[in-house]
Amino acid sequence: MRVRVLPDEASAVALVADRLCEILAAKPDSVLGLATGGTMEPLYAELVTRFRSGHVSFAQAKSFNLDEYVGMGPDHPQSYHHFMQRRFFDHVDFQPGANHLPDGASPDPAQAADAYEASIRDAGGIDLQILGIGRNGHIGFNEPHGSLCSRTRVETLAPSTREANQRFFSEDQTPPRQAVTVGLATIMDARRVILLATGQDKNWAVHAALEGPVSTRTPASVLQTHPDATIVLDRMAASALEFEDRHALA
Ligand code: GLP
């Protein structure tokens, strides 16, 4: 696992965008694993800027997002389908049908999860998986104390996750209790992984994931055993690392 600590959010985002663009330049038909959440908003804005200036094309790429809330259709303003469409897909040149998210609105979400896992396999697996991290160490919606070898499935969200995500919902709405998420084993199958974490509120999760034991208590810690994982942090997200000198400023 490589750790890169950048001085601020903008330079951390730029480094992830650089890597993604390099990978797409080398393999234009890459299969991208994509994430949602506030951390990803500046990354998608940066990628849209680079697309508009002709520095990257997604025309041959495919994407698979990590997760979707159960019970939310693509038109729901808080759905991850909607987030991805509005923040990214509407502004770049993916071909119609190239973008995939789990079907949270399916009458049988468990079956939809199995079908999604199969569709990732059928696409040849993920070349580059982009990840954020939850304050409790979750990746995708793989919450603490699940299985380290899980596949795409329905997950019940931790109260702390629902609380953290309340900021995306209006006062009279609460986040759903369940989501369909790609599993940890599916993430570990990706040929490369880049986790982006910014801001002080991620520093405990980053410390636990990078310096704690590999444990279901901190799902992101499983990345310690991935053969090609890069963790990109700003100074604030790195601020609780005990062995900070091992991760000198990039
Ligand atoms: C969300 C998503 C994750 C995301 C994480 C952090 O709930 N399911 O994929 O990485 O939590 O989100 P944020 O970047 O908003 O802090």
C-alpha cells in the first residue's frame, strides 16, 4: 500500500485525477469503479474540467459505481444515480449504457445485487477502483463488523453512517436504512485501487485503516493486503497517523 500525503484537498484531488487520466490514456476502454460522497465532488469537477479542455476522454470506458440506497430510483434527488448523473456523467462523453449502478429500486434488491456482481465479472472486472472512506472506516457501504470477503449484497447502514449522510437530505427526510453495495472481495479484485480521503473528520478512519490491524472493525484496513492500492490524503486526513514520517509529503 502506497500512501501519498498532499498539502491540501486540491492537490490530493489533482493527484487522483492525474492517475485516472494516465490509466485511461494507457487503456481507453478501462473499467472504472466509481464512488459517491462529498469527497468525490471536487474530483468529478476536476475530471469534467480536464474533459472540456481535451485532456481526457471516457468514450471507450465503462463504469460501475460502488453502491445505491435501497428503495431509491434513479430520479430520486438523493439517489447515487442522480448524484453521478448530475456531477459527472451528464458532462463527459461516456457512451449510452456504459455507466452502471446497483438497482436500489428493484423489488428484489438481493437478486439485483447478484446480477450486479455478475455484470462486473462479465465486463472483465474493475481496472481502477476509486474509493472514499466513511468516518467509521467503511468503503462503499461495507460497514464495520461485516465479512472481509463479501460480494455485492444488501447492507444495513450503521447509525453513524446514516447520521453522517443526513447532510445530503432535507430536515424532514432521513437516509434509507439499507443499501446495495459492492463487497470487499469485489473491491479487492480490482486491479488497482485509489482511496481519496480529505479533511479532519476522516483522520481517525485513516489512522485505523492504515496503521491498525486488518480487521472487520475497520473495513478499509483490508486494503493493506491489496497488491496495488494507493491512499491519497490531504494533511488534515493524515493528521492522526502515528507514523507520519513514513508517509512523507508527496
Ligand atoms: C458514503 C459512501 C461511500 C463514501 C463515504 C464517505 O456513505 N457510501 O462510498 O466514500 O460514505 O462519504 P463522504 O465523502 O461524503 O464523506
